[in-house]
Amino acid sequence: MAKSLRSKWKRKMRAESRKKNAPKELSRLKSILKIDTDVIMKDVQEIATVVEPQTKKKKIECAVKDEKDDMKMETDIKRNKKSLLDQHGQYPIWMNPRQRKRLKAQREKKKGKSRAKAAKAAKGLAW
């Protein structure tokens, strides 16, 4: 059963809320058990799985020029503003398939025109 879009969405959102609430739950568990050492933590791990929360880290580099407040941020995703393709030829996640298809058709149309011009020029130069 549980294969509908709604149930998949609910499962996904429950997992996200678990990630978000993990640090609070861990601190609450430690405060209840008043854990100060790792010796007692081994006993707790038999009862409950204790997972340290993971923080999301994105690759962002900051470069400082001449010790001023001008900060230049470079993200690892380079995207063409006109075609919306990234360096790997992928569209953004939020773009729906119809928009992707339309942009692809426009690109193919432009490629076709340039190839047709090249073919006509080649015919005109034949002796």
C-alpha cells in the first residue's frame, strides 16, 4: 500500500523533522540521565541508539581582498543564466519537464540553423 505521493511526502517530512529535532532529543536524553562520562553512555547505547546530529556543510569559499569587507563567495555550482544548465548539463531541481523540453527545443533549433547555414555556404563554394 504506502506508495502514494502523499505517503511518500509524509515519510520524507517525518525524516526531515527527525533530523531537525535530533540535537534537542539528544540533549534532553543526556539531561534526563545526567550523563557526564562515556562509561554510562555504553549502557544507554544498549537501550537506545544514540546518533550524533550531522550538520549540513556546503562547499563555499570566501576570498578576502586587501583586508577589506569585500567578500567574494564562490559556490561549486556554475550555471548558465540563459539556458539554466549547470556545468554538467543538468537543469535545476525546481524546473519542470515541460520547461526543460521547451529550452532543449530552442537549443536544438539554434544548432539546426547554424548547421544549415554552413551547408549552404559549402555548396556555393563548389567549383
